[in-house]
Amino acid sequence: MRVTSSIYKREYRLQYLATFAGTLSILSVGANNAWTSPYLPQITNGTYPGISVTSDEGSWIAIMPQLASPPGALIAAYLVDRIGRKMTTLLMAPITFAMFITMAFARTTLAFCAIRFLIGCVGSILYTALPMYLGEIAHPAIRGILTASVAFSSLLGTLLINVLGFHFSILLSSLICAAIPLVHFLAFIWMPESPYYLIRKNMDETARESLAKLRSTDDNGNEFKMISVAVNEEIANKKARFLDIFTVKSNRFALFVFIILNTTRKFSGIGPFLFYTVSIFQTAEGSVSPHTSVVIFLCIQIISAMVSLNVLDYVGRRPIIIISTVACIITLSISGTYFYCKEYHPDYLQHFGWVPLTVLTIYMVFYNLGLELTPMVYASELFPTNVKASALGVVDVISSCNGIVTLKLFHILTDHYGMYLSFWVFAVCCVVGLVLIVIYVPETKNKTLQEIQQDLSGRSEKA
């Protein structure tokens, strides 16, 4: 009750509405990312009419969104400080709509690669612009839940495409997904722009109006003054350069913290698990059908992510991440052992058909409590306004590179050695990540963006 009363106040209403409208755009990105889960097994085994690709071609279709990250990040860094966070996000809607319409009629490997690449580019832009927007409009008390909603919406998109993929053709599911960016555009166009961006553009009066709408009160003079001073000091004292991300100690430390979190997240194996969910459960041959296992798996994922949204700003980011990582180490190790026994000692598993779904569901619950949502929260909090656009672009590239490596690693290890080795390698990676998280990752709960920068400056001097 205390958590609910502290984060769901009337004055936060427009901030929540802006978050809901904005994150609808990520729903389409999540659907594109996980499109391979229901459809790749069909088009690689020849059961889908008119489309057939090899396993290797299928792996390239899977990683297209990650390959699109670098160009998307460059575009985003250019747009967010020129046309604004809001307009950059809105601009992605018609592109996403056109791509899903094209996907509905695609029939070749090249076409699927091109479409997923372009939507992946859109996703990279959105993962830069939207967290920046939400981090800047949010009251410190709810900044965690707002920025974490970006990753949560991606999870909803993953569930959506899996459910659609089990019941509908590529044509119908693509047309349904094409409707999402239209709804996003019509809802988000009415939301105010970030006060931080407006102040940077010397639009102080518009910034005051925007802040008044977002806080549901005109009595925000102190907050407006604090934002103005912070933005103007950054502009005056630190001429924004791309290299500032690496040469300024506090920025470098912020990037290091994100790399720890994101690398731990990606090397927990979440990318392969979402992209090859059906294939994993088919290989496991558990007591529940693969399609049913996937739906249960993803529904549990959504529920656990909802819990995380409600506790991030109450319990704090750091303890949740640590608990999440420990649980991932344990469940990944057990899963690897199951797949090892299935390959070399199948008699041992006669009464353990329940293990794959149970253990991977526990994995997903704890993964979503910490590792899924918190890296995005930190990415929106750690960097100052003057380098945030470039920094979030770099962050997205790092995330995508990690995603490409883990997807190809899973594909290579599974094809040449067996699925068990993939799980064990990911478990070891989480152990390394846990050690680094305990040592270096700070707590940012209930701190203003300015207080976080002061804390990072102090830590970077000691590091």
C-alpha cells in the first residue's frame, strides 16, 4: 500500500500518460525483435508455405535488429538535440507502419533481413530518444518506473508476436502490428516536449508551460530554476563533444557502469532465449508442449516485470540487480545440467520433464526483477544533458554488439557442442558480472539527475 501511494499520485498523471503513449512505439520494436521465435522454426523447416531458408540464413535474419544499431544510434544522436526527443519519437511511427505493411507481403530471406534491419534501426533511435525523454520529464520519485517502462513495453511486444505467431500467418500478424505505430502517433502527439530540451533551445517560457503540465501545478519555480541552472552550466562549461563521453571522468565512469550492467544482462542469455524460445523448448522435450511453454514463459516474464516496475523506486536498483544476477547464475547452471543429461544421460531425466519450464520460468522471474529493466533506468540517469544524446547512442551500440555476440555464440555452441554448453557459459558470465556489480554499480534511487552527477564525479575521482 505504501509503495502504491508513493508512486501513483494525481500530480504524476500526465507523466504516466506520456510514458504509456511513448512506449507504444517500443511495442512494435519488441515484436520485431522476437519475430524469429514463432516464425523462424517454420520458415527454416519448410513448413511455412512459399518460404524456406537454411539455418544459417535464419541466424542472419535473427541478428538484423542488432546490426541496425550503429546507424540508428548515429541518426538518433543527430535528431534528439535538433528536432527534440518528442518529435524524434513521433517520426519513427510512419516508418514502422510502412515496414510492417511490407513484411506482410515479404517472401524472401533478403526481404525479411531488410525489413527487420530497418525496424531495428527505428528501435535503436527510439532506445536513445525515449529513455532520454522519460528521464527528463519524470519526477525523481517515479523516474525508475517511467524509464523502465521502455524495456517493459518491449516484453509486451515479445509476448504479442509469439501469441500472434502461434495463431496467425505472417500476413495477418504483420497487419496487426502495423496498427500499433498508428495508435502511438495519435496518442503521443499531444504530449509535452522535455523541459530540458526546451531550455537548451532557449525556449524558457515553453519549458515552464511544459513543466507545469507535467507536474499538474504552476508552483514549480524551484524545480524550473534548478533545471535551468544545471542545463545552462553544462552548456557554458562543457561544450558538448562526442569524445567527452570518454575523456570526462564522470562520463567515463557512467559508461563503465552501464557496460557492466548491459554485458551482464546480455550474457545472461536473454537474447537467444527470446529469439529461439520455441526451439529451446522443442529441444528440451519437456512434459508441456513447446508453444504452451512459450506462452507461460512470457506471461510469467510480463508479471515479474510488472512487479519490478513497482519496486524499482521503492527498494532501489542495486539490491534488485544483485538478487536477480544470483538467481540467474543458479537457474542457468541447473538448465545447463538438464540439457547435458538429456544429451548424454537421458535415463536420468525420466521423471524430470517438468524441469525446463519450471527452471527457465524461475530464471525469467528473477531476470526481469533486475537485469531486464534496470540497465535502461541507469542509462537514462547516469549521463548529463550535454552528452546524453551521444551517450545513449553509444549505449545502444554496445547493447546491440553484445546482443549479436550472444546470439551467434548461442548458435555456434548449440550447433557444435550442444545447448548445455551455452547455458553454462552464460552462467559463468553472470558470475563475473555479479562481482563487478557489487564493486562498482551505485544506487540512484530518489536522487535528482544533478545529485547523480555529483555522486558519479566523486566516485570517478576515487576510481
